[in-house]
Amino acid sequence: MPPQKGASPSEQSLIKISLDYALRVAPATLCGMSSGTRSRHGTGPRRALALALALLTALACAAQGPGQAPESTPESTRDSTPASIATPHSRAVEGGVARTWTADGPRVLGIIAHPDDEFTFAGVLFKTATHLGGVCELLTITDGQGGFKYATIGAALHGVDLTDEEIGRRELPRLRLQEQLESSRLIGVQTLHYLGQRDHRYTTDLDEILAPGADVWDLGAVRRALDARLAAGYYDFVLIHAPTVTTHAHHQAASLLALEAVQRMAPTARPLVLCAEVEDGPDNGPPWISPATKEAFPAARSTGGPFNFDRKQPFGYRERLDYQLVIDAAIGRHVTQGSLLRMIGQGTREEYWLLGDDSDAARERCARWFTRLAEPQYPAREYEDSAGVNTGAGAPTR
């Protein structure tokens, strides 16, 4: 199929996703496009084209079987061509009838370095999508090939020695793509955008990525892809990791490149940028961003916050459930990243700080969003004896 005239690089990339994935997401997407449900920016022909490409590719790959990962790494993650994949996201249920997502809530883009970093924003993304009817997307810059050191559990499950550097770098982009698809489905993310840059190694030295002459990433391609995604997405908020000097340089670089891209936009078109950290203890003030970083990237200055999301908000029967369980389930999908599994049950609060925009209007917009995110989401239910012995007054809680 020749590329369609006027299509973006993301739309020209034929991504190998299974027929099962495509058919599960297509009805909801098509329903939203044909039922008159439109965002304030419209659906437009590009979304239809991207969906059509995904469906045609899935049909060609259907022989792989439903729900299976591609047999090889998608071309998009090998040649650094940006690519987008629609996830079979969960759908909110009202009165027993599944409804498609609408854009009543905010449009949110998380910009991250690796295909497991979404867990930092997982609570906000899930509740924005499922409670507020928002649109949540992720843009992942690297292919995740550098995650082989703690891949022992994944190696046992997949029957290949992923801890061997050569094998891990070859196999992990494919496996981690599938893991992120599964994780993102659980937390309500509708679309993943991949840039396929090289995940070269762990380092905290930002110069390895962003210094003049650095060639770990194709920085020109990354900047162009960020500009294109932000222009096309009409986002209200962009979420990034706090670019502190003690975190992975890939996290720092992804966040700073995102801030830089937002600053290149026309002021009236810019989304608000919030950086996030996962915390257990009390608020200790904004993350420490070095003077050198703030001098090079003035928009990295904190201008408001904290805005907190409590992962332990209870819901469900007798309030036995909370958002931490959703997040833990999503983390658990990343079996090739063994050390990440230690984060299950950790971090009761997502803490966000506004960066760059020092206006009262920006702080008020953030406050309104997080006020909505603190609302009760699921109605309480009561059950009769037919549901089991743990019902009624004085019944055991389990």
C-alpha cells in the first residue's frame, strides 16, 4: 500500500498488531466517529486513516493468532520512524452498557523514556479516562533494549536468555512493546506513540544524551516527532518525570525535550506541563532541579503545586478496593523488568508540580483537574444473602 498523500509518518507506519487487538478497539473507535460524539477539536480524517492502516495490517498478521506479540520488532522501533498503536482500552460501564470514551474530560499526553515508565502517572491516567471521560495517550522515546540486566524472570517465562546483552537487546524491544500494550490497556491509555530511539544504558549523565555531538538518540528526529505529536493532539496537559539530576538521564532528557517542545508552540496552544514523582511520605516541596538545568531549560522551574493523587482512594464493595490495585496489576505486566516488580504496593501518592507557566489561570486549571480526580468514582453496592455469607450487618469482611 503506497503512503497516503498528506499522511503523517506515524500514519504511514504499518504496525504489526494482532487481529484480536484491532477488532477489540475498532468498534469503539468507529462508534465514536459515527455517532456524533466529537471532541472540541473534531475527529478528522487522520484518525480514520490511522485506524484503517492498523486494521489492514492486523488482517495481514492474523495468522500469528489473537493477542500475540509480533514475531519480530516492528520496523518503527528499528528505524526510529515514529509509530502509533491503538490499545484495546477498557471502557466505562453505565447501567450495564459499555460506552465509548468521549473527550468530555481533559486530553492528556504522558511523555516517557522507556516502555514501563507509565506507572508513575498510572493513577491519574486511569481515573482521567474512566471517571472523567478524558483522552489519555503515551509517547515513549526509546525501544527498551537496555533493560536486560534484571530480565531473569522474563527469561524464564519466555525461554530465552534475556539477561545476555546481545540477546536482550535483540528481543526486548518486541517483548516490552507487548508488555506496555497490556499495561496501558489496564490504566485506560487509548494510544501509544513510539519513537524507537536506542535505550543504550543506565546513566545519570545528561550530557550523554543531550550534549552537542551526542548521538545516542537522533535528537532532530525526536524533536520533530514531539512537535508533530503536540500539534496534532491538542492536549490540555502533558505529564513528564521530574528531571532531577539523580534520576536516569533518559528520564531527564525525555522530560526536558518535552518542555522544550511545548515552549516552541504558540503560547495560546500550549498544554500545561506537570512533572510527577511517586511518594509514600509527606510532601517535601518541589523536586530539586539543578540550577544548571533550569538555566539551560527555563521552563523547568516549578510554578505551582503539589497536586496530589491518592492511590489509596477506596471504592467497591465495603471499600475493599483502591487505585493501587489497578496500578499494581499494570506494573505486573512488565515481567521482563524484574526490579520494577518491587514497586508493586509501593508509593501511595502521585505528586505533581506545574512547570513553566506561572499564571494563576494555569494553577487553577490544575487544581480543578485534581479536585475532579478526588471525587468518588464508583457507587457503593449492597448485596443480598444470595451473594454469599459475607453480606449483611456484622458479616466478616472477606
